[in-house]
Amino acid sequence: MLLELSEIFKWVTTGGNRTYLLKGINIEVQEGEFISLMGPSGSGKSTLLNVIGMLDHFDEGVYHFLDEPVQNLKEKHRIELYKKYIGFVFQSYHLMDDLTVYENIEMPLLYQKYSSSERKALVADMLDRFNIVGKKNLFPTQLSGGQQQLVGIARALISKPKLILADEPTGNLNSKQSEEIMQLFKKLNEEDGVTIIQATHSEANASYGSRTIHLLDGRMVKG
Amino acid sequence: MIKHNLLLFFRNIKKYKTTFFINLIGLSSGLTCVLLIALWVVDELEVDTFHENTVYQIWNKFETPEGTRVMTWTPPVLPDAMLAQLPEVIYATAQTLPEWYKNTPLRVNGKTTKASGIFAQKDYFTIFSYPLIEGSKNQVLTDINTIVISESLAKKLFGSPEAAIGKAIEWDLMKTQATHQVSGVFKDIPSNSTTQFDYVLPFEAWKNAIIHSGGEINWVSNNPATYIVLKEGTDAKEFASKIEGFSKLQNEDVTADLVMTKYSSNYLYGNFKNGKQVAGRMDYVYLFSVIALFILIIACINFMNLSTANASRRLKEIGVKKALGSSRKTLILQYFSESILTSFIALLVACILTIIMIPTFNDITGKSLSFELDLVKTGLVLSIVLLTGVLAGSYPALHLSRFNPVSILKDQLKSSWSELWIRKGLVIFQFSLSIVLIIAVLLVSLQVQYVQSKSLGLDKDNVIYFGEEGRLKQHKKAFLEEARKIPEIVNIATTSQNIIGADINMTAGMVWSGDQEERRSRFNELRIGHDFIETMGMVLKEGRAFSKKITTDSTSIIFNEKAIKMMGLDTPIGHTVRYGDIDYTIIGVLEDFHFKSLREEVNPMFFRLENKKRSSELVARIAKGKEEIALTKLAKAYSQFNPGYSFDYTFLDSDFQAQYVAEQQVNKLSKYFAGLAIVISCLGLFGLATFTMERRRKEIGIRKTLGQGKTQITLLLSSEFVKLVGIAILIGLPISFMLSQNWLSGFAYKIDIKLWHFLSAGVITMGIALITVITQTITASNKNPIEALQQE
């Protein structure tokens, strides 16, 4: 088992009233799964992804990641955990505008213990694999949206994570680009065994997954 | 990682060039200022500190009806008495003041050279650390027939220091001529010594010369300065209070108490108040240190302000980095290293600027500073830079790195109120400082102008004076006759002393109503030749000046107004006063004239006709515009009487100006510094305006689509900054009012502070600030709103 969420609650308090963002979430994820989170805006998809990705805390419940109780971990330890096992892909890519494609992809490695030659090899591999060797010296603004997202995915994959969390990865792309990205995810899942959890609006994108979880107002509902 | 951060740093610079250059210009000019001022301050503090012994100066303190007076002049017999009677004193010497025998003639093989000399006792070179090249320090002045000369004088006269030893030099001072053998050569006096001289003669020779010219050597004749060195372990304070009445015990006629100060402190604490040493130049050391600090703070504020603004732009970077697994520590480190790196770049620029500007700076300050970094200075500079970097980087490093990456990336982070207030507060602070500096400059320059244009009670322009040397003494009358024949010389006369610069002789013992208590009042006294009052352009208020035709004028006396007021005489003319067992009749009252700096009140003063035996100075008034020809003719006449002598003269005006050197330096420097302060402040304001406009683009876009006009928007945007500067002015004005009152209180004659001084400074500041922001606000309000809205 890769991760397990049980009875996760998250809320914000405004003027004495609690507004629930997540309400009693129970999910088990096995390695190699491809899960789609669906639901309208504000249903809690992103919040859930952030909680799974340990970027956001939750208020109640138990979260085990590779049998480690996340809620009890110190921040330093939590960072260690997610930078080793989790990669993020964002809707608006969040590439560093001031860094080249090459440097963007290299970035996560800088926060782990890799020698410079190892980093070189890993980035070269990744550029090769995504067919963007020719673009390695360009800056993100010089690329199309689809290409930017490709770089975003490459960056997420560079540290060989077990889990990719993708928040509306095709939200800013046209349908052709979307399809290419989704195909890529599918390939990663099937061939490399990377576990993927994506949040999406689109039924079409969700259909690439092996399982779909529907969310509404922070609750899981039966599709 | 380091390479990565460096890349981000440099690309950020490239992207936000304006911000970076504002930072760089502001910070480096601020640092340049600090470096220059630091060099100056260190140099000031080091004046006279190179002596190995702790040398103390003994002063005479007189109680007079006008208050306590402390004077350099002490009894010539004092040093020996102290040495003999006080076991704490291990060395003591008398020393004549360097200004007495400035540019005096020395003759070697019939050739005359002019140099400045002092007379001192045998331990002089043991007490003071003026290193000797030739001769040993406890030998050179033991014999009365010796002379010790400086290295450059030795080279000039004999070619080298070695060659000088044993050679004969003839000197001619106070009507005494004598030939002495060179017994030693000292290294040239360093420029950071307040006592400057080219040769030293034994004090015994001076005593002989005084006696020879009719003077006395005793406890009531006060002439040379006295310096002593105390036995190690002596409590100086205790000793000082012990010796207070020392002279009075030696002789019942002595009225002076003794005051002791550290010789090395005299330069910076040169003023006395109620017999206690108080600050003098030290005030300027403080002033400039504070200015340097202010300018550095202003530059740092810019840096901080702009880096916070810049950091908010880089929030996304922080978010992404955190999401990718960067720890907070890494981010903190990154931001600190960035700001420290920027300060170091600024330091580099500042060092170059400092080196370029040192010659100009030396010109203005009259110093010979050089940019040499020793260990202490390097440490000081590095810590200043480090501190600047840490200060500037603290906000992004500590505050921004704390945020949750999710909220950053979702753009949920609104800049907090506290952040906004800090930024505004910093701008207010900056401009408050600027306005204080502007007002300071305004008042200093007005005061200096006032001082220079104030009616002095005499006409200081076109007057020269020169010493009575060589054969001039015997043939004074003939020389005066000769000089009067030169048509370009308006008037010429003799006087016992030059009236400006050196302290005019002080005397007591005047009785004007028969009360013997009056003897204690102290007057300045000048013994003058005929025509002196006319030559100097002094104004008679009542009565007449001395006249050649009236033979009884040898017992006539002229007072200044101040003296008449002090003596309380209603009808002074014809009144008889008694001085030195002679009755003098008052024949005239002079309008008060300023012979001292305007810092000081005019003293009571009187004039008597020259006692023919004494040596004196000559003053001459030259016709306007004929200076050159008059001086050539005068020099010719002079050389007829004194072949081989060079004719050295000084303009009274330049002596007068020299009294205000400090003020003039402050005036010039403060102009530069205040200008710099406001430029740096404006740079900061400009940067902030740019940043604000960028942030408010959407708001401006919405306003425009809703139909608000350009002018209205420009006004709206500008008013925000006007408010800030307005608050700064309100804070700055009272502070500068208090400061300027304080500074002006040091002058006996000063300008009145007027409201318009402050208002105009406020208006100028506001104007400059407005010009700075208005270009930005106009550009912002001219932008197409669609652009702004689309990008959101």
C-alpha cells in the first residue's frame, strides 16, 4: 500500500463558523494505480491533492504514507518524505521564468543529494525521453503551453517519484495538447509503474484513470 | 545549488534592472559617503595621538568679572618649579607657541632662509615623540648654543641631515641675534600634529632674549605653554586638583589657577567653558558621524524597501521551490546571500568612487587623506556591509520564506497591512531625515554668509601685514617714510600684534574709578603706531585717534565701546584711568570691531601708542585694484633695508577667513551630503512608485473602464506619495528646529531662524518628491486598461 487516508477532515473557521473543505475522506491507494479526482470547482479536489502531497495540513484524521503516520511527522521529515517520493504537476505549470528548461528540470535534484555528474546524466535522460533536447536552453516563456507542461512533468519525474500529483494538468491546454499529456501520463503509469493521482474537470481525462473518485463539497460521493 | 542561486540572482538583476540599479546607486553612494566620512573621522581622532607619553598641558585660569578665562600662556618658570617640587612630574618643558615665530629668518653663510621655530627646554624631545634622525633626544637641547632642525630644513640648508650636524646657524628674534650649532635633526613633523615647527632653540636662549629686550622672567610674566609628563600610576585627576593653586603658592602676585588637560585631547576639545574643557572640533566629528549614519540608513531603507517589493514579485519562486522540496533554511540562506552579495557589489563601486573622490574631498577638508585599509578599517567596512546586507535581506529571508507554498501558488497571499505600513513608515523616516539635512544645510550656509558679510567694525579687505625683521627694527621710521611715498599704499602703521588670528595680549591692572578691585578686570591690549586706526578702517564713535602733532598722546588711551560699557563711564572722553602707575586720558572710543571669531563676544579692549623700544608688526592698506604694483614696490623698499630677506606678507582678509575654516568646510560638505541624501531618498521613492504602479495596474484598469479620467487617476496615485512626504515634513521640521537652535547657540552673533527657512525646505522636498513620482503615475494612468485586465 502506497498511502491510506482515513476520516480526514479539514476546515477553516470564519467568524466562529467552521467551513469544511474536506469531510471524512477515506482513500486507499495501491502502488501503480491511476486515480482521477472529479468534482465541480470548490469541491475540494485541489485541497485533497495538497493534503496528499503534504503541502497542506489537515485538522483531523489519520494519513499513512508508506506506513509513516504523516500527521505525527516533523516538518523536516515530511519534506524528506515528499521530495523523495512525490512529484507535482500544476495547472499553470509553475516553471521558474528565470531558469532555462534544463535548469528547471534540474531543480528538484538540487534539494537532494546528487552529484553534479549524476544530475547531468539524469536531466539528459529526461530531455531525451521527452524529446526536448533541442529546447533545453530556452526559457519557459519561449515555449507553448503544452511544451511548458511537458517540462513541468519532466521536472516532476526527475527525482523518480513513486507518486505524481497532478492538479488539472491540462486545464490551460487545448484539446490536442491535452490528449498528448494524458497519453504521456498513461504511458508513465503503465510502463514505469508510477502511481498518479490527478484532479480534473473533464470526463475524457478522467477516463484515462483506473479509478475515479467523485468529490462534492469536500465529501466523497458515489459516482 | 550555489550556481543555481547565483543564476537566479543574476537573471533577477537582468529582469528588474531599475530596481537593481536604484539599489546599487543608492547603496554605493551611501557607502562612499560613509567611507569618506569614516576616513575623515579617523584622521581627526588621530591628531596628536602619536606621542608615546601621555603629555599634559598646563593652562592658566583667570577669574575675571566677565567670567573664567583659560589661556595657554603660563609663567616661564613654572616647568622647572613643578619638576623640582612635585614628585609626580618626571618631565616638564616650556614651549613658545609656534605662531609667534612663524617664517622667521635663519642665516647660514650669509644666506637667509625663513622657517618657523619654537623655543623649548631640554626634555622636549623626550616628552614629545618627534623622532630624531641625528642626535640623541636627551642631549640635543642641553647646551644653550644648540639648534635642532627638521629633516627638510637640514636638506635645504646643508644638503643632508648628516651634513647639518655641527654647522652654525644664525637666528635673529626679539632684537637678539645669535649663532647656534646644529645638535640634532628631527623627522618632519607629521601633518596630524597640531604643533608645527621647523626648528627648536633652547628655552634659555629665549629667556636671555626676553631679558635683553626689556622683559621679565618671573611668576607674573605669562608667555610660553607648559607641558609635563607624569610618573606612571599617577592619578591625573587627583594631581590636577592638587596643583590648582600651585602658582599662587610660589608667588603672592599670581592670580591664576592651573588647569591640566591631556595634550592629545586639546585638538578636539579646544574650547573652555567656565574653566572646563568642552567640545570644539569634536562637535563636527559627531555631526559628520551622525550624517554618515543617516545617509547609510537612508540607503539601507531603499534597499530594504525595494527588496521587499522585489521579494513579493518573487513569491512564486518561493512557492515552487518549497513545493519541490526546498527547506526553509535553504531559502533563508539564499535570500541572505543575495542581499549580502548586492551590498558587496555596492561596496566595490563605493571603493572605486572613494578613490576617485579623495582628492576633491581633501581639497574641501584641507586634509591629506588616503584610502589605505588597515586591519581595523577593513573589519569596520566589512561589518558595515555585512550589516547592510543582513538588514536588507531579513524581510524576504525570514518573513516570506515562512509562507505556505499552496497559498503562494494559488495567489491567495495579499500583502499584509503591516508590510504596507513598514514600507510607508520607512519612506516617511527617510524623508524626515532628508528634510533635517536640507534645513541644516540652509542654515549653515546662511550663517556662514552672515558671518562673512557682517559689519566687522573695520575694513578687512586690502590690508596686508608683515613682520619687522632684520634691519627694519633699527630703521623703522625710515622704512615707514619710504613706504608712505608709494602712491599705491593708502596707509601704513605699526602694531604690537596682528589683530586677527593669534590671541591678542590680555592684561589686567586697569583702574578707572579708584576701586582697586577693578584691577582684576581683563582687557585686550594693543600698542599701536600712529595711523593704525586709520589704516585698519576702524570707526571712531567719539573723540579722536592718536595724532602725531599732539605730543601728550603718549599718555592718551583709546577704548572700544565694550570696554566703556563695562567700566560704566557715561562721559568717557577726558576721563582719566590708571594703568601701570601711569595716568592715561581717554581721547577716543572705537566702535566695537570683531577681532575674534563671531563665535565669541567682543572683549573690552584698549589702545596705547607704541613704546618705541618694542618690536612690532607692520600693517598697510593698499589701494583697491593696485595690489600687484603696490606689493612690488613695497617689496623693493623692504629689500633695500633687508637685503637677502624675502618679503613675506599676509592678507588680513585671509586670516579672517581662516577663522571660519571649519564652518566653511561644514558648509561645503553638508551641501554635498544633503544633496546626496535627497537623491538617495528620491531613488527609493521612485522605485517604490514603480512598484506600486505595477501592483495597481488592475485597479487602474478597472477605474479607467468605469470612466475615471487620466488626470483624476494621476492625482489619486500621486496623492498617496504626497501624503507620505507631508508626514515626513511634519516630523522633520520640529527636529531640525531644535537641532539648528542648538548649533547656532554656539555663535555669539548669529542669524535669526525664520519661518520661511523651514517652509522653503518643505516646499523643495515636496517638489522633488512630486517630480519623482509624477512620471510614474502619468505613465500608469496612460496605459490601455485592456492590457492590464487581460493579463490578470
